[in-house]
Amino acid sequence: MGREHVINMKFCRMRSLKGVDHPNVWKLLSDIKEEDMLARLDILNTGNGNPPVKRVRQIYLDLQRRLRNLCEERAAGARNLDDFLRAVGRNLRWKAPIHQMEN
């Protein structure tokens, strides 16, 4: 990769993180210090037995709960196989990749 490409990648990262296209030098330095501080804090917390918690969106938590309930109902005999598969199908959405949608 050329130097210009690497520099453009860094600015693209800055734009995605901070919403700024081309920050001035002071803004860039303060953002780098902030990123460094957050990384050090994560390392310190992990060393103390408190690893960073990955955020999970509420819709995925709800989906997991619904599917777990369906599996428990199936295991208890409250649902037959057809009802179970139909209910699972209603809870899951299949999104076609873009290249398949164009055909």
C-alpha cells in the first residue's frame, strides 16, 4: 500500500469514530490520547478480572428468549414437531445477500 492510501485509511477511521473528515492536529492528538486511555483502562480492568462487556442488542436477547422458550416447550411435549418448526420459522428472518437479490 502506498503512503497516501494508509493516510486516507486513518482519516476514514477517524471519520467513522468521531464524525470528522479532516481533524486539526490538536483534535487528532486529543482523540489519540482518549483512545489510548480507553485501551489502557480495558487492559487494567481485564487484569483485575473484569473483562469488557460486549454489548448485545435487545432484539437479539428477545430472540434468544423466544427460541429458548420454544425449545423448552418442545422438550416438555407441549409442541409437536410441525408446530415447533413453524414457530421457529416465524421467529427467524432470512436476509438474502445483495448479489442474490439482484437476480
